[in-house]
Amino acid sequence: MTDIDPRVLDRELKKGSAELIILSIVEERPRHGYEISKLIEARSEGEITFHVASLYPLLYRLEERGWLHGRWVEKAGERRRRFYTLTAEGRRVLVRQRETWRNFVRAMRLVTGVDHA
């Protein structure tokens, strides 16, 4: 039996939690894609990164689902940016996803014997 490739595991974990991460970041206030990416990287102390190629399609999908609302903003001397805001439905989804994540992490700690620290 071989070990699981850590890169594959990291990719799968990120894929499974991407919606929760993005909805959580946008919950505080409207943000544009680059800012979302940088905040995820900073708050995770570099453990989680989203490249533009994967972040923007995800933002568009969340917008299509009605969980985010995007609007273009232009400021003098700057290029226009699309700012994303959490919708009412997005807030409901975020509450459910946080509860699911809490339950999953709790169960994993119980099963694996990893302490709560």
C-alpha cells in the first residue's frame, strides 16, 4: 500500500472547501477577485492559494447559483474590477456549510484521535 500523494490530498481538500472559503471571505464586505485570493493566502498563512485560473471560474459559478452578486466598479486611474457581495441565499448557504464543516472536523478529530488544539 502506498501513501496518498500530499499534493493530491491538498487539491481535493481545497476543492471540497473552496465555496466555504470564498463565501466566508466575501461575508465581511464586497471584495474583488485579486483581494479574495490574497486574503485566503494571508489568512491561511500561505497554506491555501487560489490561482486566477481556478478562482474566477469559481466566482462566476457562485454568482450563477445566486450566492454572490458581482458588479463592475471603475475608479479613476485604476482598471475596472468586479466586486462580489454575498447574497441572502449565499448567507444561508454559508451558515449550512459552516455547520457541515464543523461537524466534519469534529468527526475527523474523534476518528483520528487528533486533539482539539
